[in-house]
Amino acid sequence: MEEITFLSKDLLPLPEKWHGLTDVELRYRQRYVDLIMNPEVREVFLKRSKLVQSFRRFMDSHGFIEVETPMMQPIAGGAVAKPFKTHHNALDVDLFLRIAPELYLKRLTVGGFDRVYEINRNFRNEGLGWRWNPEFTMLEFYQAYADFRDVMNLTQNLIEQAAKDVNGTTKSKWGEEEIDWSGSNWRRLTMREAIIQFWPETAGTKPEISAFGSRDSVRGLVERLRAAGADIAFDPNEPTGKTIAGVFEAVAEEHLLQPTIVYEFPVAVSPLSKKKADEPDWVERFEIYAGQMELSNGFSELNDPEDQRQRFEEQLKERARGDEEAHQMDEDYIRALSYGMPPTGGVGVGVDRLAMLFTNSKTIRDVILFPVMRPEKQAQAEQADAAAT
């Protein structure tokens, strides 16, 4: 005797096979149907899983220990970003979803954990875009008795190995281009060198290194770029280093397709980084770029509590001037540094953006299973308005 047992109710039909599920909004909103109908989507997320596994194996094999730090924090610190705010009823205190785990991981370094890492979820109250989702994943690690060059080299090796583990090769397609993650293909430029190298011809003669010194000379660079059509802001009241960072974004970032390490950043945009010994207006910081976007940020950690307090105070001035993303004062973190943090190098690596590049996904929503979406009724109303016009 044969019998059929129904395991579950199927009340909704799947999209018909010929056209499949092609509505982008619907794909992200109903990822469960997207995974059923589009096998290439499933492959993207299998590769993302391989990426995280690769990171974990690499860190474990290099003597790092995995830890967990708070996702709700009394002070949103460790990065320059707007936080999400909530309230704990029992304690009657406001808390923030973390924008970065950095200050807690460095507290562990103070406590004697010389190599720590966390594969974490961060939350930043920012807009949506092809590179941005308010909730995202990062690998963040810290190594005591190391500086920014040590962790720079380690991060390059980490990413090269991940490319091999995910795709079986160091090369990956990115639109019509191909990115080569092999070590010999990586470039290294200081921020000032990158601005000079990619200075647009329409803005006249390339600047000299000395042009990044005084406020007036930096203002001159901005005026030349504006005259050439560049959309770049300039506030005479903000720190000169902040303007230089804006010039870099306007001039160089779009040219960084192949893996590139940009290092030596202005102190004004690096409140947690150690200053260069010979140039106190610059810090031992680097960022890794590929596919015309930032993938990683790292530096020699500032471990002088007096200098750190002064940096926080400068950030508070920026906050008073209206910069909602400026860092807040964290007295407990300064207290931790006062017990002595060894020289340390730290790095954060964006999992989602790297997954985009490894899978040739043109938007971050394609590598996050359930990205943040507009409310469904709002989206339907906007579509109806667009159709009516």
C-alpha cells in the first residue's frame, strides 16, 4: 500500500519558470522566493559563507582568538558615524547600537589579550546606497606589539587568501573589468601621493607635497578643482586635514580599481590613530581600496591617554559645530589606556563589500540576505505615483 503525506501547506504559487522572479524590489523583499527561483543567487551566498570561513581560518591560524563585544553600548565609539539609539527600561538609560567594536577590543588588549578578532555586526544610521546598508558585517582585529605596517601586510595576505578560498583564483570579475588580488598587483601610495598621481589635467599643474601644509595652500587646491568642475566642499573653519581628505575622495578614489593601499592620513580625520613621529599633522593609518571603494581601514593605535583625551576634545568641538558623526568623549576608554596599552595595530575589513567584489555583485543588497528596505506600502505608493506621471 502506498500513501502520500503532505509535509506543509503551499498556498502561494511560485513565479512561472519562463520569466522567473526578476523584480528587483520583490527579490530583496522576498529573498526566500529569490533563492528558490534564481540558483545564481544561492551561489552568491555560498561564496559569502566561504569568505567568512576563510577569514576565521586565517585569523585562527595566526594565533588570534575570537571574542564577542557588546552590540549595545552607552557611548557610540570607535568610528565616525551616526548611531541608532534605543532605551533600556530597567536601567532607565539610553544605549546605542554599536557603530564599531574597536574601543572594546582595545580594552581587551589592555587586559593582556595580544591578538583578538571579532566578525561583527555594526549599525550606522545612514542612507541607503549601492555600497551602504545600515546594518553590515566587518572583521575587526588587533595585534599587540605591531604597527600599521605589520597589520597592513597581514590584511593584504588575508584578502589574497580569501580570494583563493572563495573563487579558487586570485582574479575576480568586476563588471567589464578584472581585479587581480595577487600580492604583486597591489599598489601602495600615501594620501598625498594619490592626490598628486590622479590630479586632473583640467585643474592645471600637479601640486607638490608642500601644497598640503598650510590652510591657504589647501584652499588653493580646492579652488583649482572647483574651477575644473569638481564638486568639493570647503569650510574655512574646519581643520585643514579634513579638507585634504575631501580632496582625496574627489580626485583619487574613482581611479582605485585594482587593490591599492592608501596610507598616511590627516590627524583631523583620525581621532584614534597614532601620529607620525616626524609629521604630527599626519597619522600612521591606511585604507585598502578596490573596485573604486574602500574595503578596509587600519592604523597604529593611539595608546597615549593624554593625547587621546585631546583628540576627543577636538572631536567634541566638531560636534558643537554641527558634525553629528564626530566622536564623543569616552572617559572609561581613557581610563583603560591609563593602565597601559602596548603598541598595537588594528584593522577593520568590510565583509559585505569584499563579497560584492568576489561575486561581481553591483550592489550591497545582492550580498546581504535581508537588506533594509522601505516599508512595502510606501514602496507600492511610490511605484503607483511614478506610473501615474
